[in-house]
Amino acid sequence: MLRRNGFTLKVMTLNIWNYNDPWSERLPLIIKAVREENPDIVGFQEIRSDLQFDNEGKNQAEQIAERLPGYNFVFERAQIDGKTRWEGLATMAMHSILSFDHLKLSRNPNEPRDWRHQRIVLRAEIELPVGPLHFFNTHLSLSEKCRDHSIVEVVDFIRRFKSNLPKIIVGDFNAPPDQKSIRFMLGETYINGKKTAFHDCWREIHGGEEGLTYRVIDKLASRIDYVFINSEGEGAAWKILDSRLTANRPDKRGLFPSDHYGLAAKIRLGI
């Protein structure tokens, strides 16, 4: 049961752009962005381990975590390239992580933009003052066709877990709001006869404002990063209080933390 006074939760998502140069200069900017937001939970995408670039044997999740004392973290490999490199996801939380697991999303061997890249969804059960929350983090395929297939796998995975709190999923969905996978998340269309009902935190606060999150060279191109919260009836009352771009300012030299902007959302759980 939720405590009577509820709890205000802040979550954040950021694709860190793996080890693209200059990582040693971007890392402090990522840390600064997280410290400024001070989220309860943050999901990172494109976390990489590469023996050529790991610092003292520490992958990018470990490098970030050691600079953010007070955060617990889990990470999971998705795409594995031999013995020396992998890429995956990480979730960090100011609260205890009770359990975690992941689902490997299916790949299409006939789709060049999909079969080379293993995709996953990572779940972390996080102990909040109002009870355990299931938090999901994902990074979907570059192929629109494959996203339309794997988004159903993601939602089916989310539905396995019962909770007195709503479920939240963040990540790089590689899809703008008008594509079918996002409209499916919002309950606006069916895929394979299935339907779901999530809320897009950005849209709930900003309506039709673009909220672009992905930059190509130095030009904003599309909104493909999201914070979704479910409304499928099992959870207690909640309200989206705020949603905003973060990690979206360059330093004095014009360097950004990543090729993505981050997204933060504040959600009131309970009364």
C-alpha cells in the first residue's frame, strides 16, 4: 500500500553515445547533467565495454557510477562483439535495487538494420518509500518494421510484473511520435491484435511541442527518446508533474554530453 502522503519521483533517460570521441571530455558533462537533475532513477542506453577504451577495466556504467556516489546500479549486455566489446543498458537508482532481469528482443535475419544488433529491455525493481517500483529501460531497433514487432515483446514483458505502483519505461525508441510503435504505446493503434495504454510524459506536459532529442552533427533531427508511464489499472493514483529536456547544453567549447539530449520527468505517486 502507498503511504498516505505519496512520493514525488524524478526519472531521467539518456543515450550516452558509447565511446564516441571525446569520451574523456564528455564523461564529466554526463555526470554534471545527472547531478543537476538529481533523479531518483536514471536509465542509460549505449553503455559500452571495450578493452581499448575501458578505464582500468571498468565499463562505462562502472565509470559513471563511481562518479555518482549514492547511486546503486545494474547493467546488462545486449550486443556482444567477440571477447573484447559489448554494448547494453544501465539503470542507476538512489534507492535499493531489489531485483533485476532482462529480455532479449527478437531479431530479423533478413533486415540489415536489425540482425547485427541485439536489443534488450532491462527491468529493475526499485524500493521506493512508497513500495517497490518496476522500472524498464530499452533501446529499440534501427528498423521500423522490427520496432513494430519488438515493441509488443517489450509490453508483454512489462505485463509479467504485478505491482501496487505504475510501471515506467524509458529509453531510446528510435522512433518519432507519428510512427506505429509509439502510437501503439499510447493506445492509438493495434499491433498483432494487441493494444496497450501508456502516457508519454513529454506530451502530457507540452502537448504538440517538438521536444527534439536527437542531433545529427549539430542539428536537432527528431524526438526518439521517451519516458512512458502505464495506465492499465493495477497501479495506485499518479500524476505527471513535469517533463523537460536535460543534458542539452554545451560547455564553453560547444561540446555536448552526447548526440542525444536527455529527458527528465517528475511524477507524483499516490495521494
